[in-house]
Amino acid sequence: KSIGKRLVELKQSGYHVWIDTLEGQEPQQRLSINDFAFGFTAPWQVNYFSQAQFISLDATHDVSKYKDGVLYTMVIRDTVAGRGVPITYLFTNDLSSRPLLGWFRSLSSIGLNPQRFTIDHSLPEDNAIIQVWPSCSIQHCIWHVMRAWMQNVQSKDGKACERWNVSYQPEVFHAMQTNNYVESWHNQLKSCYLKRKRTHRLDVLVEVLVEEVAFDIKQEVSRLSVNVGRMGALERRFHVNEIKAEKEKSLPSPSTIIRLLDEEYLVESFANNTNNTAYNVSYF
């Protein structure tokens, strides 16, 4: 009852709320039985939909008192903060594609139209994505694919793969497409907000996401947007490039140094050289 009441309050506050129901069943009835599925998206998260072209999707366990309950999260990379930002949540203990399909359709109806999903190897997720966004590509997390592939190779050939030439060994941590953003986010949620406890009621978990998590993320993005606080990875790279460019400008150009003799050079002045001042420099 408490979670149903909280979802009603969220909807009245402008949240997009979806509750899975069976035919002829009311949402409150669905939330009071053993099988449940509901998702929600805050207005500030909906604002991210227009830039949500590449999405990481993953599920995590052990976030509530329900042993078989999972939390699905969609995460995108915020270009200002340089970190993953969750844009919608789904809670369910039904691990089939049914709740995913309903959740995806509800998100599609309010403007979510991604170009690519990065997921772990999950048949229910694959099926639901294909049905709702048929033109969307699906990238299976390369780290998980490579791990499964290497385990298969090692089960047949032992450690023979370790004797491969270096140029043929898999570089799984370079320029790969993984679910690192969403997995990192789930780890932060469990360790920083839930304190690794598994006894939380669903309404308590929702409250953590709606109040604490939302406040922290919005504060960080706002702070970083005015260059206060740590830089994101992309912004840090731009800043490093700017420093390099300024350093290059201060170095003498080869065209400003002319060799006259073996031990004599003509050097143009590097400081405010409006009069084309040059110096003869000799060394012994």
C-alpha cells in the first residue's frame, strides 16, 4: 500500500510512472501480490531523453528485502559531468521480457528513441528492445562477451591462449563498448546510499532515488556546468589540449631562426616583434 501511495504522489508531481497490470487488474492490486513491476522517471530525467542516443541498460540484485527483486536502470553519459547519469528505473521480480516490454513502450510514448543499447547478454532485454525499437542496434557488453569466450577457449585449450603472439591477444580494456557506466552507478547506489543493506522496503528505496540520488546528481551537474569542482574526462582532455597549444605558440618557430654560418645564426625577436628586430648569434 505504501509503495502504491508513493507512486500516485510521484505521478501527481509530474513524474512518468508505469505499473505493469494484468487484464482486468488495477495497479494497486498488481503491487500487492507476489509478482510486481513498476517504473518511474523524474521530469529532470525526461529532459535527458533528447540526448539519450546511446544507453547502457543493466539489472542489479540485492537492493531490497525481496530476494528475487531486481532494479533495472538506464544510464547515459552526461557530457558536462563526464559521468553516467540514470535516466529511468524499473523494479520487478519478474525476470521475463514482459515487464521490460511494457516499460520500454511507456518510455517510447514520451519520447525515448535511442540509437543503440549496450547490455549484458540477456535474451529478455534483447527481445524487448527489438520489439519496441526495431531500428535500434544492440551492443553486448564486450567485457562479458570476451570473458565468456575466453572461458570457452580455456576449457578446451587450457592456457594455450596465453602463448599467443602479443599482437593477437585480446585488448578488452581498450576502446571497448561496455556497461561500465551503469555497473559503476549500481555500485555507488549500493555502497554510498544503501550501505550494502538488503532489508530496504520498496518505498524506502524509491525515496532514496527520488530525494538523495536526484539531489546529488543535479547538484554535481550544475556545479560542473560552471566549472566548479572536478572536471569530466572529456573536459579534462580539452583543457590539456589547450595547455599544449599555448605551449606550442610560445616555442620558437623554425622560420625565426636562420643559420648563416657553421657557428652563426640570425634569430628574430620573440617578444612583440613589430619592427622585425633580429639578432646575430654566434657560439664558440
